[in-house]
Amino acid sequence: MNKLLSFSKKPSSNLYRFYSRAPINETPIKSSFDPKVVEEFKYKYWQDNGLFKPKSNNGGEKFSMVLPPPNVTGSLHIGHSLTTTIQDSLIRYNRMMGKEVLWIPGLDHSGIATQVAVEKQLQVKQGKTRFDLGREKFLEQVFQWTDQYSNNINNQLKITGSSLDWSRSVFTLDEQRNDAVQTAFIRMFEMGLIYRSTRLVNWCPYLQSVISDIEVDHQVIEKPTMLKLKSRKKSVEVGAIHNIVYMMEDPMLPPLIVSTTRPETIFGDTGLAIHPLDDRYKSYHGKFAIHPFNHERVPIVLDEILVNREMGTGVVKVTPAHDFNDYQCGQRHGLPIINILNSNGTLNENSSPEFEGIDRLDARSMVIEKLKEMGLYREKLSHPQTLSICSRSGDLLEPVLKPQWYVKCKDMADKSIEFVESGEIKIIPESFRSDWSRWLTNIQDWCISRQLWWGNPIPAYRVVMINKATGEDLDIHLTESERLKQEKWVVGKNEKEAKESVLKTFGIKDESEYRLEKDQDVLDTWFSSGLFPISSMGWPNQSSKDDNNDFSRFLPLDIMETGSDILFFWVARMVMMCSTLNNGEIPFKTILLHPMIRDSQGRKMSKSLGNVIDPLHVINGISLQDLKENVQQSNLSQQEKTTATKGLEKEFPQGIPQCGTDSLRFSLAQYPINGKDINLDISKIIGNRLFCNKLWNASKFVFNYLINLNNSSIKMYYNNNNNNNNNNNNNNNIQEEPFNYLESTTFIDKWILLKLSKLVEIVNESYQSNNLSIAAQSLYSFFQYDFCDVYIECIKADLSKPILSKQNEHSSLVLASVLECYLRLLHPFMPFITEDLWQRLPKSKQQLEIANSDNHSLSIMISDYPNPSYKYHQLFKSQEIEIEKQITLFQDTIKLIRSQKVLLGIHEKTKLIIKLQISSDNQISITSTFNQLKDSFEKLLNAQLIIIDNNNNNNNNSNNDINKFTISKELQVSIEFDKEINNQLNQKPINPNQSNDKKILKLETTIKQLQDEIDNPDFKQRVPEKVQKTKIDKLNQYKIELKEIYKK
């Protein structure tokens, strides 16, 4: 471990200033990359030295984001890692660009999900329900859960390198955020945006609560099926429709046959509907049927909206209290609304005495049997249907009429559409603009109350009037529906505020005339989440009136990055609520959306399928046995555990190898976010683990030549972004030339600098357009193919010479500078390995000045990000056309000669004489290029290079075999070799490598073609998923095959 404190002497004084540097292992650099060693201690150093906090830049640019708060329901999955990778890359880039950066972490209490998880744990470990514990004791259990798992989640975020400002961490149920929620509810109530109404809602009997649309899973059933629900032990038949008989009040009219998939709801039937134009039932207009169970008169209503006369019998039973379409029909015709369900899904007193208290699904078969006894059941038919199932509990949802709190959304939605259409808020990818407009144009009012115990309490009180003489409630003798029509509500954070509201709203001064009944419901989690951009910045305690707080300095956020699946459920609601409560100001400027991550087969990740990937398992590695043990220790049912275990065996037969944080992040960053859902393949992450090893080994090669720098400092692509003492407008005046570009660098040096300058442009453009996959793919390609495969191979011969020439005097400095610059470009995606390698390189004067400034830290994460405004950027591009042309010619020559060697059967140990004949106006330039790269050329091809002019016939009288071919109109090549020696080498009795040259050349060519195709940014978007997988599998197989040949 290095000493954390270093010192340097300031040039302008005799004072020594101390600074700390990010820790690295100073033992001899290992032969291979070990992510565990490289990642150790670095995050703690960054955090302890305050590098995640906003750093004042004297009024310069700011950049702010909030982390979409993960649910406190367990641990993060790979989808969260995609979010944090994208966000942290943007944060690190903007921080290195010298902006004052703020990234706020937070956790969401996740009402339903957390309550269900804790209830499952109670059931599995103690065999108890929340009702056994009571509300207070149960909430104690939930808080213990959140304490444990919030630590787990925050630890995961730190391990994955997320550079969050932990001093500003928030929780949606902490005191400040709860106060913001209470304030928002009260203000929106007073603005007339929140109201109470009795309507049909999606009701989960297991949870005994309303649930939101995002928590509804839709399952299609094609035929009669016995379905096993997670919420109950017994299976229930679905996918069938039952024909039952309604006798008519008029005995002269034949009975009507109605079809239903839910016979148990017959107790709530208050009408039968027919189409007004259906000739079959003209005689039934204005008539009545008789209810089979309660024998009440059931009116026949005419409804062209509800009834499709071509479907079934053309007669529809109307159950207004338990079907959304029936409810609308009931409203149109004034039908009674009879609720037949208790909150737990059992039938209530409005059913029939023999069915009261029985679960509605158990009652289904019993009702059918009773109808058969009465002769009123006709038949069962197969009928495809779509079931609505609670994603949290697994219970079948029921439409139920309940009084709830609602938010009026229309005006807020219209304003949100206007923000996007005017360009005030930008959506990326732009294809989601139409979704935004469509969803918000058709928005319905939002039900925000939940019948849970865990969540933000609703700050509302029912005002119950009291009979002063008897002390009884005045509404005690009213029916529920009468009471709902007459009830009075006020809002307040406490009873004192509520009583003030009673006086203000109803003019009641005498407190003995009423009592206050606190609403026991909690708010929908999305309500508190919808306030997150402003509540995390201190609202309502902080506001834009004070210029010195986070609220005024960092709002609106620059980017809100999240999954495209919650654009409506969360993002739209943030825009609606925050702009309404913050004087019409937008909460963020850009909405950046990423797709969902699925498994390699394209399936949604689910614990019960066994295909959920924990990012820590990818980072640290895990065996299949340990994966199975994790499943066995989970809250899943035994059936789910069996399914999950089989899924693990199929998806991860060898477990998951250790890949490290950097390879995980780099892999996720390479997936285009504007495409379809991501089918994550672990092999891609393993491939980037090998890339880390290549980066490590190539850096070791560079380190070998640092001695040639002769104390020269690396200063290329430093703009003083992070030096607040310098005026950035004058950066060009103080930037020193990094090396003698014109006189002391070779053609291949100039070529790699050209490639680097183009990479700098591409990567910066990608960040500015929020298209990070282009940046990640370009960084990969540059290092793999330009830096390693070409540049390093070409300069090895030159750098190994004991004495460097004037022409390549600065080649070692170029080599080190390019690597150093590349590490800074790569850092936002791969923070750990880049920090480690960067610390081993000589530091620029600017970096030492920053380290000696007020933060006293030396770290790549606060170094300058290379960008095109660098003074010498255009110099590196000044000869672009000529450099590209000459190096391409050089590369083509190497490739074609290798190809000819295989075709001519030339043994790899056969020494060649290669003669180049140049016939071009660019003869001097081409000759100069090949002369500069002569040593590399000869080493790569095991050859002697001779460049001849057009006038030299160069007659050959030796035993050498001569083969001539043309590279281009400018260049002809002849290959000479001794046939006898070559034949002897090829005819050795034991030569397992005899045909290897051909195989190697063919495999290398195929691998290069496939790799280029896969690395193309359009590959993931345009190539079908099956074809993608096939090509990637082939590429990996070819690489293994090539590796085996090399071993032999």
C-alpha cells in the first residue's frame, strides 16, 4: 500500500504543501489484472476526501442529478446497475469538465413492496400475519427491515463505484421528506387538486388495499385451466365461461341466458343489458327478470355501449359494484350498486346466508352447484380471458367500490405536455415524446390512497358531528352510502391544524360539536416519489428565494435518468407535481430513458424464475451451489424455489466468474439505450473482464519505458478544467506543448495522436448528446485495435533500441501521454482500474497544482477530462488525410504479405526479403513512412525490407523464389525467400504447426470481421436478437479456437 501523504514544493515559495493520493498497491505490478486488489480502498479514499461533494467553481457551470431512489425491499439487481452506470458516468464526466456537480442518493420506502416482503418474512419465520402483531409492532419490524436493507443497498452502490454525495442522502419516510409530503397534500387539497370520491378501484383482497396500475400483471388464459395463485392454497378454474338462466317476471316470456366468467358475482347483479337494435329481444324492452337468489326484480336495460349483439347470447349481466364496464352502464341507467365483497375477498351479507364469509373464488364452484340444483345452469364453455393479478401478492384483483383520495390531473398534464412540446423539457430517446403526449392527453384522475400500514400518513381528518345531548355521532344511523354523501373532511399536519381548518372551512367554533377522526390510510408511494426532485433539495423548508441553498443552486436538475417503463408512473408525475408546487418551474431539463434488462433469453428477470442477476455476484463471482443456497434462504414459496433453482441451473450452469466492477459497468454502458430491451449475456461481461486484463498488460508495457521520459511531465489534453485559480478563457495561453510534435515524433506517433484526437471528439459528442454507448464502444475499439494491435506493435522495435534517434526522441512520451489521456477518457466508465493505473504515471504540473489546492487530493476523478478545446487538438489533426492514407497503406501491405505467405506455403521461420517499388507522386512520403517503420515492419514479418526506385531493375541471380504482387497503383511488392530452406522447414517430420499459419490467418480475419460487426453501434438495434446471439457465440468460439492453436 502506498503512503497516502505525499509532498511537493510550490515553485513560487519555500513552503511545502501536502496532498493525499488515491491508494494503489505498490508491490510489483502483478502479471494479470486482479479486480479485487485494484478496487480495494479507492472508494473509501474518494469519499473520505470529499471528492463526491460539489466543489465550488467560482460561479461556473453546475450539473445536478438525483438517483432514482431504489426500493428498500432487499438488494439491487442488474437493472439498478444500468441506472447507476449511466448516471455515474455522466456525473464523473461533468465533474472532470470542471462543473460544480451534485448527485443526491436516496431510498424509497416502497409501501406495498416493503410491506409484502416483511409480511412474507413474518409468515415464513414466525408463522404470523401483521394482524397478529398489530400496527405498532408490525411497523417496528418494517423499520428494522429498512435499516438492514438500506445498508445493504448503499453498500452495493458504493461497490459499484457510484460517486454519490452521501452527506445529502435522503429517505422518502424521513422527517424532512414526510413533512414535504404532508405539505404537498395540504397545499394541493387547498388548491382543489385533491378530492375524495367513491369509485371502482383495483382491490387486492390479500393486501386489503387499492393498488396502482404498475402493480398489475396481466395473464392471458386460452382455455379452461386450474390456476394456482400464490395467495391461496387451492387452485381456481379460469379460462371458462358459464351460461346461466334468468327467469322472467312475465311467465309468457322465455328465460334469458347470460354468460359470465365470474358466477360468484351474481349476488351483485342489478340489471340485464341487451342491445336496443337486437330484434331477438324486442319483446323484452322495459321488462324485468327475477334474481335467482334474492328473487328481486332485475330490470332489462338497453345499452349499445356494453352489449355486442354478435357475441355470446347478446344478453349481459350487469354488476355495477364489481366490473368497470358494468359500473359505467349502471351509471347510465341509474342501477343500484351493491357491494358483495368484504375487504379480504370473502362474500358479505349482501350475498346469501349460506355463502356469507366464504372466499369469492371458493364460492365460484359452490354457486355453480347451487344453480344446477335450481335448474338454472346450462353449460361451461372454453373462453380466453385476461386476468388481472397483483404483482406483489399474486392474488386475483377485484374491482370494488371504495371511497378514496384522488388527484385532478388534467390541467397539470396539459402543462406537462406543453413543457415537452416547447422544448423546455427534452426527452431522450425522442420516440417517447409521442408516448408522453398520448398518455397525458388521456390521463385519468389518480387514486393516491392505500389501505396499508407502511407509508406516508394522509394528513386528513373526518369531521364527525356530535349530538351534544346524547354524545352520539349524528351519522350513526345513516347507511354507508348516505354517510359518504354527507361526510366532511379537513386537512392538517396535526389536530391543532385540523381544528383551525374546521373553523375556516365550516365555521364551527365550538369543538364540542364535533370530533376528528384521523384517516388511517397512507399515500401511494408514487406520491412521495413524485416530489423527489424538490424534496431531496430541501423543499418546502428551502426555496428559490435563498440563493445559497441546494434548492436555488441546483434546480432544475440537468438530467432525470431512469427506466422507460416508469415514464408515466413516475417521471410524468414528478413534472406535474413539482411544477405545480414550485411556481410552474420544471424539475429537470432532460429526461433520459433506458430500456429494461432481460435475461439472455429475453425473459423478464424474476426471482421466481431464477434469472435475476445480483451485480455483486458478477463483481465478486459466485458458484452455482451458492446461488442455489441463496434461493433456499429466500422468502419464495417452495414451488417458486424449485422453479428458480431449475432456472439457475440453465442460466448459470458454471456459476458466475469474478468479473469486477469495471467490466460490469463497461459492459452495461456499451448497450444502446435507444434500442429495444437489453438481453444481458454474462459472456459479454466476461469479455470485458479480458479487456481489463489487456488494459493492465498494455499499461505495464508503457511503464517499462517511463524511464525514457527523462523527468518530462505528461501534460497532453489538460485544459485546467478543475483549477479554479485559472481563467479558463486564457487556457490556450498557458498550455505548453506536450512534446516536439513536428520534429521528434514518428509517423506512427502522429497516427495514434490523430486517432486519439478523433476519439476525444467522438466521446465528448456522445456525452453531450447522452448517447453513452457510442462513447463506450469507441473507447473499446480505439484501445483494442488502434493502440494495442497497431501502435504498440509498431513501436516495440524502435523503443527497444539502446539509443533513440532524433525522429523518435519523444515516442516514449507520446506513448505514455496517449495512455494517460485514454485513462482519463475511460475513467467515467471504469473508475477503479483507471485510478490505479493513472496513479502510476508521472503527473502534470497542472495536476500537482490542483492537488496542492484546497482539496489536497490527487485523483483521476478530479483531473481534466480531455476535450477538443485543447490548444494542440487541431495540430494532431492537421495532417489527417495524409497520415490516414500512409498508415492504411502500411497496414494493407502487412496484411497482404501475411496472406501471400500462407498462399505460398512460406514457413513462419523462413527469412524473407521484401522489396517495395513505389511509383507515385507521393514517393517521398511513402518512402519516409516505411523507413520510419522499417524495424517494426521487419520484426512483424521476419523479413528484410528494401525500398527500390523505379529505375532499379534489381535482377535476381540467386536461388531465391520471387513473387510479385500489387498493393495499390502506388505500390508493388516482391517477396523473396530461399526455397530450399523453406522446403526443409516445411518438411520436418514432426511439425504439428504445419497448417497452423493458414488457420491462424483465417481465424484472425474472421474474428476481426465479426468483432467489427458486433462493435458497430447499429448492431444491437438492427440485427435480430437471435442472429446477434449466434454471431457473439461464433466470435467467442473462434477466439477459443485461436487461443488453443497458439498454445500448441
